[in-house]
Amino acid sequence: MSSTREESTGPSEFHGAYNRENRGETPVQTLDRNWISLLQELRVVQTGVQLLTGFLLILPFQERFHRLPDYGKTVFMLTVVSAVAATILLVAPVAMHRLLFRRRAVAQLVAAAHRSAVAGLIFLGLAMTGVVVLVAEVVMGGAAAAVGGSVAGVAFVSMWVVVPLRMRPRAGTQNTDESYVDASKNKS
């Protein structure tokens, strides 16, 4: 079994050493960069999830809503709950930051915001899958709703979970930013 730096020192020491050696960052600079990166990701999804939630909240007041079958109303409620949960979780890091501002708690903030963002994305995927089911039910009926929901669910799991996990460097490999840049230079 080959020994990697990550196995011998643990993941946080490995990443700290990597960032120090390859980026010239102190641990505080790494936390700041991670926080800024996380905020950028949240900005991408926050507006969309808030619009989705608002759209869902007005649907029961539409005339055609009452024509949904009982299972459609159940899917609707589960979708609304998922969208509201996603909204809460994806906006929570902003509230956390405001309450922890100048408390020297960036490490805790980044860790908690990361967990909140991951959970928020899970609920966003569930909400969007529910929307596909609802739209397909109204437009084409139950069978299309089942197919559409299944396709959407598989697509979300594939693109939001499977693909990123497959992109992770494997233990013992040198799949770093620098090795990627070096490999792309050799191709041109």
C-alpha cells in the first residue's frame, strides 16, 4: 500500500500543506478564500431558489390547482416544503456570517456554511424534481409525471453527486490543479 501525504498527516493537514506550498496561503487566507468561494456558489442558487419558492407559494391560489389529483397535492406540499427548506439552508450562511461577524469564527462559519449549502442543494434537487412531476402531471398526466420525475431525479443525482464524486482525486494520485495545468500544456 502506497503512503500518501494525506494518509500520513490527515486531510486537514494535507490541504493546509498543499495550500501553503502551492498557493502561498496562510490558514486564515485559505479560510477567507473558501468563504468567498462558498458565497459565490450561494449567489448562483439563492435567487433561483427564492423565485422557485415564491412561484410554488402562489400556485394554490390558481383556479386549476384544485383539479390536481390527491397525489399531486401531496407532491405539491412535499415540493413546497423542500423549496422552503432549500431557501432557508441556502440563505442561512448569510445570517450565520452576520451573527458571527468579527467573532474570529471563520473556521466554524465555513464548516457550517458548507454543510448548510450541501443540505440546501439536496432540498433544491428534491424541489425541482417535484416541480417536474407537477408540470408533467398538469400537461400530460400521471405516467408522464412519473417518467419526468424519475428522469429529473436521476439527472440531479448524476450531475450533482456522481459526477463531482468521480472528479475527486483518488488517494495516491497526483491529481492536483498543477498536474492538470501541466497535462493541458503538453496537449497543445
